Amino acid sequence: MSSYFHYRGNQFYAEQVPLADIAAQFGTPCYVYSRAALEDGFGQFTKALQGREPLICYAVKANSNLAILNVFARLGAGFDIVSGGELQRVLAAGGDARKVVFSGVGKSAVEMLMALEAGILCFNVESDAELERLNEVAGSIGKIAPVSLRVNPDVDAKTHPYISTGLKQSKFGVPYNEAVTLYRKARDLPHLRITGIDCHIGSQLTETGPFIAAAEKILLLIDALTAEGIPLEHIDLGGGLGICYNNETPPAIADYVAALLGTLRGRSEKLILEPGRALVGNAGVLLTRVEYLKPGEEKNFAIVDAAMNDLMRPALYDAFHEILPVERKVKTAPLPTPPPLAGEGAIEQRGKQAIREADARKSNSSIYEVVGPVCETGDFIGHARNLSITPQSLLAVLSAGAYGMSMSSNYNTRPRAAEVMVDGNAMHLVRERETVQQLYAGEKLIS
Ligand SMILES: *Cc1c(COP(=O)(O)O)cnc(C)c1O
């Protein structure tokens, strides 16, 4: 748990604001972000990279709320975008187009035009056909497109298969063995200018090994390109650093960066990183209210007002999110006396067990399946959670800042949640809860 979300007494807080106050003012379900946590994460990257003039391009798809983009823009961040829509968000949030890199396997001609007009730093091109299209589009408006090839280093990121992107069989990037040929082609296309090289091998990586292996392969390619007379200005090593959701032990940002810098020692190319999750994942929680407790023969259900449309990660990846009560039940009854037993350790063990059992009885804690109202069996937020709750209790679903709101949908005609950013003792509504009218505003009846 990030220290920006914590208990004070029995109340759960975001910075200095009780989450119960946020629920009272803005309702539930509601995403809550900590500005200090966002700034801390970004600061860890800049501190670890001091002296290198790096460009940290926040991966917008992790969480694209304008207030979050604006916090990073003010800290000097660049942005990694994967669509024209994300470019428009970056510009609307005060981001600098000259610090934008554009990734993604399916850039449309319209998106290319928009990015060329805006003057982005570079296109991370992912195929031969994309090189040709970009050359044509740039030529059609008399511009030269800055390009970097996203190379697939064929490295196993050892993460969930859905978020592993650097293996040969992946749709992402150009094959390692074809990279030099494609760079030659890019050099010869008149409306392209080669600026760098790029890789991104996956998300939620919890070891530095795969990052280093990928970086080493990219460096070998850079040497081969230099020998061909194709010098590069920058090396972009992507995002992918994992966070702790449960019991994962990802490297700290400083250690991850130090490992990369060790590999890049003696290199003069400008370094670009594209962190998403590591910057926002633990800077946000999803606040939800218990609607019903539904005891069952085999399982007890806690039906909450957030669902898979609000937080898709459990349904999509079987992902774990810690769930904590916003108000802890106060335990006031005297402690039970431990039964007499031989051996000090044993007495202690039995005593602790008795206390736990007594606590459970007093607080009526039970094991719950925490589920939403959506009509899918896959609609769950957490399995088998020991919670002491009643109907109307508030719960905080932790580590929900990345790929939470940005992956949300309107399935079951559920308006998307409100978003609130806490800054010290202030709370700011940074996105209003959607209305149902907004959801069908573009729909028409036929005559
Ligand atoms: C998703 C993505 C990122 C960010 O990944 P995280 O795991 O959130 O750090 C960076 N670069 C590219 C190209 C991506 O697609």
C-alpha cells in the first residue's frame, strides 16, 4: 500500500482526506488519486536519472485523466501515446507535443496527420507497411516525419501473457532480424528522418533481468546501425515496471533505473522511458459501497456498487487488488485468556488464534466474494476476502490507479465513475460521474 493511502485511527485516508468524506460528497463508485503519490513517483524517476537529461514519457493509456496528465506535464514529463485521441488529451492538458512519442501497431493516416501537424518528437513505427504509409502521409503535407523503429527483442517478460509484448509471436514491433533492413529502407524514404530506436517488452514486470536482456540486444543493433552509417539520437526502453498489488516484489524505481544505466554506461544517446503503471498504479484507489450481503451455501457474496465495467483487471487478467474497509471495526472487548499449554511458543500461538477467533465473532467478519452488479459471472472485484462489513460499508480497492478508469466501459448502461484528486487536505472533482443521458446522446431511432 502506498503511504499516501493509510489508516488514521480506524478511518482510511487519502493524504489528509478521509475517504468517507469523498464518498459523502461525490458518491460511489469513485476513483480517488493522490497528487503527492503521482509527484513522488515521477520524482523517483528524475532523481534516479539525474545527470542524463532523460525524457520520461508517461504512458497515457495507464490513466488518461486530464488532471493526471497536467500534474505530469507540470513536472516536465513527455507522453507516450497510442492514439490520436490520447494526443488530443495531452494537448488539452497542457502537455508539450515536442515531448510526445507515438506508439501502437495500427496508426491511421488521420492520426499520423494530426501528430505531424502537432509536431511530435517521434513515431515509434511497428511495421514495414507503417513506414510506407507514414512516408506518404508526411509527403502529402510537405513534412518530414521523425521515426524510431519499435524492435521486438524476443525477450520473455515473464508476466501475464496478455501483457507480454516482446516475444517473437507478439503483434508488436518489427522482428529483431529484420530491423537493420527496415532502417535502411527508412533512411531511403524521402519524407522520414530516423531519430531513434524503441522497445517495450510487456507490463507488470517484477524483475530487472528481462529489461536488461532487451536493452543489451537493442545496444547490439545500435552498433550494427552505426556501422551502416545510421546514427541514432535516442534509445527508448519502453515502460513495463511492475508494482506491488499483493505480494509481488518488483524492483524499486531507483534500482530499475540504476540497472538500466549500468547497461547504458558509456552511451551518448538520449534515454527515453515510457512508464505507465509504475507512476499511477499505487496512486489511486477505487472507492465503492456495499449494497447487499448475500449469504450462500458455499460462498458469501458482498455485492458492491463497483463492477467489472469500472475495474476490468480482475475479470480480464484474474488480477488481484487488495480490498480494505474504509472504516475498521473498533475492537473493544477484553482479550480472551489463552488456554494453559506447555511451551511458551505454543501458548502464544494458541492465544493469538483465540484472539483472532474472538475478533472475528465480535466484528462479524466473514469470507466474501466481492462482486459487482453486472450480469456476468466474471464480474468480481476480489475472491475470498476476509472482511468485517455490513450493507452500506465503504470499501477501498487498492492499486487501482493504472488500467482502472482508462479501461472502464458502460457495459450494462452503467455511467462511468467519478474521479477525485486529493491534494493535501483538499479534494478536487477531476471528472464528473457520467449521466445515462450522456451515454445514449448519440443514438437515434429510425423512422
Ligand atoms: C502500455 C505501454 C507502456 C506502459 O506500460 P506500463 O507497464 O504501464 O509501464 C509503455 N510503452 C508502450 C509502447 C505501451 O504500449
